[in-house]
Amino acid sequence: MAQLTFREAIARGIAQEMRRDESVLLIGEDIGAAGGVFKGTVGLFEEFGGVRVRDTPISEQAILGAAMGAAMTGLRPIAEIMFSDFFAVCWDIVANEIAKSRYMTNGQMSFPLVIRSGNGGGLRFGAQHSQSVENWAMMIPGLKVVVPSNAVDVIGLMAAAVRDPDPVIFLEAKSLYASKMDVPDGEIVDTLGTAKVLRQGSSATIVTLGGMVPKTMAAAEELAAQGIDCTVVDVRTLVPLDTQTILREVSATGRLFTVEENPRVLGWGAELSSIVAEELFYDLDGPIVRITTPHIPLPAADALEDMAIPSVERIVSEISRSMNQ
């Protein structure tokens, strides 16, 4: 058992898969000797060398074009797009090529590649470097979408993503990079499409993921002191979505709250709310409530960014108000 930060777990997860399978390679900007701009690839260049850990020019299109070609020829690339905001630069390759080519070739080609990226706000990087884009990826058929919330899940879900035959978008909450937890020794392998119930309660079900998970858990403890005992579900993978676990937990409490970092309009919680409304309408005891970032470019000023992104205080306030109406 070792205590690892979220960023150290990323490097361990990638190293685990590179040791296991020589077809796994890493490609991206500053991921080699520099160890990544967020220090998520420290030690990989030294262990695996420049052939399997490849630094690239500043070109997201080149990174993903090379990764797609590598996957088509039998390799299993892990490509890094430094900030998830930069998917906007290379979205054609992601949405029109990588996501669709296995379907368009009738399965003659597979695309076992992982695209990992730093996602979300909380670090005062401003509107062009702080977006939470999991809903962008979720809406594209052909992509799997993973958003881990802790170091153990990072390793296990990275293993599952690398071993998967389809392209996986792997989004790492930048606000979690410094967080620490105990991580078991040995190989860790998880399963895509499985949510986790982190806390069991009887009053309401809160569904969340990524950087919002620690805040939601802290809020749940404060709500419990008010007599509102909440179940907390960590979605972990948006595609495939573990609807069975989510529907079961919402049915048990009769109330659903989502806590989302992405902007409110067309956030992942809107799709989840639609599913719950269709499947569990008569089990609900009150309205579904989404706690989100407003539909605005995220400010760089610390006080304004903190006001925009859901906080523990706002989660507690909105759930308490809704439950006491």
C-alpha cells in the first residue's frame, strides 16, 4: 500500500499498461523528459525511452492524427491533449474520424486508443483553459468517456481504457491532481460502465463525477447533520453509462440531484435527468434538481471562479432548500 497523488496515479496506471503490453505507447506535448505540464507522466520517458514515449510539436491535430494511424496499424496509443479546451482545435479528428471509422469500415479496422486530457477549472487558468467538456465527448457516438475521481480509479480505469477495443476519452480533473489517497500494491484493473455508490442514505440520491465528487461527499456529511441523509453515486464513466445502479439508487430515495462542473445547458446531468424522468417518473417524490456551473465562460479571478463552480456550500444550500420545500 502506498499513498499516491492523483497525478502520480496517472503515471502508475500508464506504466502498468506499458509494462504489460509493448504495443502501448504515449504521445503528446512535453510528456517525455519534462514529465508532462501537470506532471502526470513523470518517470515514463526514463523507463520506456523515446520510442514509446514521444514528445510532439504543439499540434493537437498532429498528435491525434498520429495516434489514429498508430491504432489502425495495431498499436495501442495513449495520446495527451494538454488541456481539454484544446479538443476544439482537433475535434474533426475526434468526432468525424476516430469515433466513426470502425463503424464506417464495418469493423475491418479497430481503434484501441485513449485520449487523456486535463479537464475543468479550479486553478484560475481562465476561460480558454478551464472548461469542463465531458458533455462534448458524451454526445458523439463511437466514443467512450471516462472521468475518474480518485487515484485508485485512475489506475483501474486507465487499464480498462487501454485494453478496450474502442476509442476512449479519459478526462482528468485538474483540481484533483494534488489530492492523495492510499493505493494498493500490484496490478489494478477496473471495468468501464460501472458507477460506484460512495455513500448510502435514505433521503435523496446525489449523482456526480470527477472533481465534484470530493465536494459532494463533504456536502453529504453536512446535510446529514441537518437530517438529510444522502446516497452519493460516482458515475465514473459517462459512456457506457451505468443506468442500472443510478436508477436503483434514485428509486430507493425518490429524489435526484446532480452535481456537475460543466456548464448548465446540455450538461451530462440533463441526459441523466431525462433517463430518470422516463424510467422512474412515478417513483419520484419531488423535482429533479441540477447543481451546475452557469452557462458562462469561466472567470480567471479566484472569487468569481469559486462562485461559478459548484461549491460545498452551494450543494448543501440547494439540496436543503429543495428538500425542505
